[in-house]
Amino acid sequence: MKSGYTDQYNTRNKMYVATDCIVFGFDEDGLKLLLFKRKVKPDEGKWSLIGSFVELEEDVDDAARRVLKEITGLEDVFFEQSYTYGKAERDPGYRCISIAQFALIRINDHDRELVKNYGASWHNIESVPQLVLDHDRMVRDAFQKLRDRARRRPIGFELLPEKFTIPQLQQLYEAIYQRKLDSRNFRKKVISLKVLEKLEEKDKTSSKRGAYLYKFDHDNYLKLQESGINFEI
Amino acid sequence: MKSGYTDQYNTRNKMYVATDCIVFGFDEDGLKLLLFKRKVKPDEGKWSLIGSFVELEEDVDDAARRVLKEITGLEDVFFEQSYTYGKAERDPGYRCISIAQFALIRINDHDRELVKNYGASWHNIESVPQLVLDHDRMVRDAFQKLRDRARRRPIGFELLPEKFTIPQLQQLYEAIYQRKLDSRNFRKKVISLKVLEKLEEKDKTSSKRGAYLYKFDHDNYLKLQESGINFEI
DNA sequence: TTATTTTTTTGTAAATTTTACCTCAATTTA
DNA sequence: TAAATTGAGGTAAAATTTACAAAAAAATAA
């Protein structure tokens, strides 16, 4: 029998549940990941995903929301479960299972000050440093899932500002799929899906000619989804 | 502060982690689900998925393997994570998150005696009784996932005996997708994927004429997968 | 002001994939 | 041996995907 005292301080003597967030963002420079430099031992100074233990009275999803709010300042972030990591030995410090969530944010919406204060920063998806524990694996799995999801559902739009151009959308998909797409075919396909609303305005910031801005038409998307469309690009 | 005594007996005062298995099987009568009639309170006598708490020193996957072995007698069952249910109030008895796993078994391989002794039984997917807690939801989600998976990977084969006929395979896919498929197109498609090995033998049990038996060619499948095939049917 | 440069926008033909649809073959049983 | 049942196989039309190049719009340089 273990004493009450031991129980209280032995962090491998009880189950912990955590949630870790794989936060994707997108801007001119491509697809990025929000990482956090650990300030406490063990692994002080190493890069890590952002995460937290789930409180006893807290929904797992709410824990993810809390973490995302705390670090990015954003509420209503799009996120979805990626995978649950449950190896007994995955964390030497705690007997802890972790529910990984992948989150998509509009990189320009978030609170840069807050991120900085937390010792977090954005890393291009192609140059992610080594991470603590099984977080490398989490990133690989989540990126895979992002690719999967983007193929079936228009979640790419969560990463773009409300108004965006078709070339921007294409760059995003190229970053997600990690390959070049034909611009004629891309445009044709994406317009054929009828979930884009063309605006009068043009965006002149990223080209000389300027490109028409579009909005994503959520309502129309929902209608189409009911009648069984697929968003394969 | 709560006393040690309360801590020990208050099952909502600590985190529990469970795994629940959504076990699919397939036979002449269609797609089925393995359910279990609870023998203990609360909800004694109600139908439930099979599951267990995850032990402190146990991988989550191993817990699922343990449960599956215990009830079906089978080792090496195919299973995959479905979703993790983490609402604080999902189980009134425990503060418990549950990692749902969907499992596919060859219904004729399992130990019928064992299943019976455990008070478990097979239920056609179209007439699943009401289940305890959020298990209805788990079944819906897992069935959705099964449909998804079957579309991209040849996991349907996990549900069939080693040797099977094309009409059997078609019946399976019809049960999974819950719609009729055209037999000419189905045959054409499935053969074009080049993952079936035609045998000399015929199965005469399910038709007068008898149908050729096939084996699933795992190696070939892996090769094809590397070169980027998709298994959409 | 004109030429150059850069980026957006648009169409079409060929190839591939999906869909719709029916007849004959093999065997059992009446 | 006739009837009934289920398996096996092909083709044409439709839809989708792929490959591919030239013109339009605007800023900048000459």
C-alpha cells in the first residue's frame, strides 16, 4: 500500500489528462506553427507545443479553448481533435495522456504581444525545430490530418482573412499540400464549387495588377454539403 | 480541503481514463455491432459498448487490446482510434474521459462462448438499441469513421474471412455505405485496384452457380499505397 | 509617354474516370 | 429437362481531371 503522502506527490501515481494544441497559421511567408519555449524544468528552453492539463471539472474542449485564448488572445478559434496519445511512458514526468487538437488561426488576428510574452513564436512548417516528448509526432500527425481535412472540407478558409484573393487561396493550398498547383485548374475548380462570393474590391498589396477579393460563403457551403458535395481540390 | 478519506472514495475527485470499443463484425446477415449488457449498477441491464478503465501503467492501446481479447478471445484485432470523449459531465459516476476505438473483426473467428458468457451479443447495425451514457454518439461517430476509412483504405477486408468472393465484398461495402452498388461497376473497380488475388477455388455456399474466391494481396496493396493510390469505391 | 515587368485572368482539347445499362453462363432444384 | 438463381463480363455516354499558352491590367523603369 502506498501512503497518502506518496500519493500526493508522486506524479506517476495518478492519471493526468492534458491537451496539446497544434496551432497552424498562414501569411505571406507560408504555413506556420505556433511553438512555445518552455520556461520550466524539465526540458527548460526546449520547444514545445502549447498545452495544459485538463482540470477536474473542465471539458477537454474547454481546456483547449482556454489554452488558445491564453496564448493567442483569440476566442472562437477553429480547432478539431487530432489524436489522443496514450502510451504509459510518453511523458517521463507524469502518467499523462494527451488529446492533441489542431487549431487554425488567422495569423493577423492574433495578439502578437501576448504570444511574445508567453515566449511563443511562429515557425515555418518546413523548419520546425525538434520538440519535447512526442510533440514531433503530434505535429506530423496533425499536419497529415490538416491535409486530409483540407481535401474534404473547406477548412482552409479558417486560415485566411475574411476577404482573400484566389491566388492567396492557391498559395495556401500549395503550402498545405506541399506542391504546386496549376492556377487555371485551381481557379476553375474552386469557382465551380460555388462557395466563393466575388466582391467588387481588389487587393493591390501583393501584385501590380491587383486581384479581386472573395468571401467564403458559409451558408452556401452548408447547403451544398447537405446535398453531398466534396471539396477535393 | 478534502480529507484523504473523501479523496479515496469520491470517484469524481480524480481523473479516470477509459477506452470503449465499437466492435464491428460482418456475416451473411450484414454489418453488426458487439454490445454488452451491463451487469452492475448503475444502468444495470442496459446495453453498453465494451470497455474498461485504462490502468495506471498501461498504454491506452493495450487497454483496448485487453478488452477485445477478454471478450472476443481474439488477439491481433484491427482497431483504430475513433474519437476521445472528454466532457466533464459525460459520465455521472466518474470524471472520466473515454478514448473510443473502432475495431473490425471476422465474426466467424471469434469465441462465441466467451461472448455469451460475458453477456455480450451481436446487433445488426440498423437496429442498435439505446445505449448508456454517450455510447450512442460513439457508435454514430465510429460508423461514420468506418465509412470514411473504407473509402480510402481497404479496411473492409478486415471484416471478411481470408478467402471471400466478390459478391461478398460487395455486400460488405453495401452494408457500410448503406446503399446498393452496381455489381458490374463494383467488380470492374475492385479488380482495377489490383489488390485481389483470384484463387482457383469457388465458394458454393451462397449461390447455386458458385463464385470464385479471392484473397486480399496485402503486399501489393502496400506497394500501391506508396505510389499514391486511393481506394475510393 | 512609352516600354518593360509583374501578376491576374481566362479557354479548350485530350485523357481519364465514372456512370448507366443487359446478356449469357453455370449450377441447383423442381 | 425446364425453371430459377446468382455470377461474370463489356461498351458507350457523361462527367471530371489534366495539360497547356496567351492576353489583360497596372506599376515601374527608361
